[in-house]
Amino acid sequence: MYAPQLTTQITVDQLDRAGMDHSTFQRTKYCLYIVLALIPIAGMGYIATSDKMIAAGILGIPVAFLCVVHAPFSLIVLYFFLPVEGAIQISPYFTISKGVGIIVLLSFIPRAIGRPLILPPPIKFVFLLGIWAIMSLVWAASPIYTATGLIGLTLNIGLMVILVNTIQDKAHFNLILLSLFMGAIVASSLVTFGHVSYANNQEDMGRVVLSEGTNPNILAAAILFGLLSGFYLFLHWSWFRRIFLLAAFPIMLFAILQTQSRTVLITTVVAPIVGFAMSLRGSKKIHHILGILGVCVVAYLLYYVILNTSILSNDARDRFLASGNNLQASGRTEMWMRGVRFFLSSPILGSGWRNFAVRAGLHSSVSSAHNNMIAMAVELGIVGFGLMTLFFVYLFVGSLRCPDPRLRWIGLTFIAFNLLVGTTSTTLMQKDFWYSLSFVLLTTELGRKQRQHIQQPSALPFQQFPGYSLQPQFSGMPQFNRHGPPGR
């Protein structure tokens, strides 16, 4: 008597359900339905009273309550505010996203008590980096600067832990990227319709921001972060839904152009191509090649817009098309060389977390490294630089190992986004730096779960994957499927 050898048939779409808690996802959807129902009510309240506070209360109080009682929903709200924060900040010291961040923490802590935390292997390097940054208080040139910077670093590491422990399936991951994409659409629409201020109050220069005192480079990076999330959703959605995305992309590209952030504009083209090129594998190669060609077309259109239309001012066009001496003219070359000298003067310990400006001199024209890796090497020495490098290496390898080509693409693309934007700017304390790395970490964790399901499918309940079947290789043997063996 022959025992049938069973083979599995699991598709990528079925793996999307790996580790999914359907009851949690249903609660998340109910929260979103409530918010969608409240938006027109808040709008009517504003029309009737012309009072923004009343409309904000109608919408904000229920949203705050839902954030407290349901942690995944609170993260969805938090990431929505990243691109639009400049337009709705309460003050420079307390923004709405900080308030939502506190709610996220309050929502997570009670649920974490008594439960083991999920700590993926790469995060140990971030913990060690945080410990080393705390230790740098001992030798920092200015311990006050270090202590202030440690607050933001601790919160960002904490949010990374909360994300990987709260979002444990691809459905919620997609919802968070959708919320980030929607926030970027709102921010881009504000730019498109002229609800903007101008960087350093220089309207003639034309670099737009959403409120006075904010940074156009940060706005551009946040919008690009949302645009890349939309590109990922484009790879998932049906063609009917893709029409919505295709209509939104030009608005977002226009907003990035208006910020005049040259590095972000280059990253808009390069990061997706890097993601497609590095994730080439198997039957999806043709899709990735088409993706590369599509991004090249976008790059050409951007270049054509800059050269041949009046969308941008003459000053903005000159800024984009200036010759290769931009790095030297902007002082970045000097900053980098000075940063290398600072590093060589204290290569092991560094100058202390967030102390680059102190080393440069508070009244110096060179107050920032304008490069993440140089800033890390100067402030935390070879130890901090090595820990951050190892973290990136682990994330890169983890992204490459994702079975799902779409997860593989978004992980590699966010790594490229992070590295490219950090080439000419110091973004170590900015949210888009840590948010993008958190998403890559979550991507690697989702990929690990998918690999486990592929290697040990028998450990899963059959009903978790509709259409999942176990089929023997010998003809004439009974067919076993998720409905059980045939009747006698």
C-alpha cells in the first residue's frame, strides 16, 4: 500500500492572509466606517456654524476614543498625519501627531502587559544604538543637546516596537500605507490649490511649505513617502481602483516640484527603479521590467515639465537645472569634509548624540552634516556607525528574502528612499527616516511569516487559505481538500 505524497499549492494571494486575525481586522474596518460617517457630519457642522473647533470636536473626539480602544486604528491615524502635519499643527512644540503618538502609547501599553513582545532580530541593533547614544552623555560636548535628542530617539524606537507588535498581517499593513497615501494626497491638494506658505517667508524663491517655519524638504520627503506607498498599492489593486491612483500621482509630483527639493525629486525616480531592479525574480520579472520602464517615462516627463512649461518659476527652474557645482555652492562639500575631520578626531566614541552642531560651532555656517552617515559617524563614532550599518544590512537581506514580490519591492524601495534622501540632508531625527525603517522592519517580519507558512503549511488550519488543497501525486488516490475527505 502506497502512502500518498502530499504537495501544497499556495499562491501569493493566499499568503496575504498569513497570520491574519480576522476579528481584529473587522474591528479596524468598523472604526474606519465610523470615521467616514462622521466626516460629512463634521462638514455640515462647519457649514452651519463656520467654527472649525466645532467641526474638529465632532470628528476628533470620536477618533481619539477609537484610537484608545483599538491600537491598529490609532497607527492608521498617526501615519495619515505625517504629510499634512504642517497644515494643522497646533504649535511648533505640540503637533497633532504628537498627541496621536501619546494615544498610541496609551493604547498599546495595557495590551502589552503580560504578553511576550515580538522583537525581530534586526531591532537589537537599534536597541544597542540607543544604549550607545545614552552612554554618549558621559563624553558629549553638550550633554543637554544629547539629552534632548534622546527623547526623540527613544520615542521613535518605541514606535518601531509598537508597530511590529500591533500590525501582524498584510491586510493591516496595506491599510497603514493607504492612510499614508491619503495623507500625502491631502497635502498635495493643499499645495495644488495654493493653501501654502513659503520657506523663510521668501515668496519670490517659491519654495512652498504648509505653514510658516516648516521645512520644504521634510514636506517633499513625506509626500514622496506617500507616493511610494501608493505605488505599492497600485501593484495590489484592480485596474478600476488603479484609475484613482493614476489620477493622484500627477498632483503629488506637482507638489514635490513646488517644494523644489532636488534630492527628493531624484529619489522619486531612482528609489522605485532600485526596488524593481533588486527584486527581479522568477515569473514576475516582466512586471518589474515594465515598472522600471514606467518610472523612466515619469522621469522624462518631469524633466520635460521643468524645461518647457511655466508651472515652475524661473528661480525654481534655475534651481533644478543648475550645473554640477550645486553641492559646492550650497556648502555641502565643506560640511562633509569638516564632518570627516570631526570623525577622525574622535573615531571610537564620537562627539555625542546630536552634537554635530556643537562641534561645528553654534554660530558657524556649517551647523549640520547634511548626510546621515557622516552625522552618525561624527556623533556616535565607529560603534554607532557600525550598528546602524548592520541594521540596514539586516533589513536589506530580510527584504530580499520576502516570498511576496510586492513586499520585496516596497522593502527595498523604502531602504533606497531612506539612503538617498539622507545623502544630502541629515534626517536622523525626522519622522520619515524612522517611519520608513519601521515599515521595512515590518516587511521583513511579514516575509518571515510567509516563509514559515510555505515551509510548514501543515501547521496551518486549512480554512485560513481559501482554495488550499493537499493533493497526492498518485492517480486513483482520494483527493483531500479543505472540506475534508470524501464520504464513504
